[in-house]
Amino acid sequence: MLAAFLLYVLKLVVHVPALYKEPEKNAPLPFWIRCLLILTCTGVSFAHGSNDG
């Protein structure tokens, strides 16, 4: 329920229709989304690794 609510709020705030549609087949993600994914995945990996240490 929280994820659905956050998606609804994001749709109200960010008015980029391409962001909410399925990407075209075999089309690469936009550069800024790839950078965001790398940053967030790195942060999650670091948090899990530091928790294990």
C-alpha cells in the first residue's frame, strides 16, 4: 500500500510520462536512471556489507 501511495505522489510531482511507461524493447535506460541505479545499488551493497562486518 505504501509503494502504491508513493507512486501516486510521484506521478503528481514528476510530470514525465515516459517515466511511467514500459520501455521499448531492447532500448537502453536513460543515462540518469542508470546512474541512479548504480548509486542506490552501491549504497545497499555497502550497507549490507558493513552490517556483516
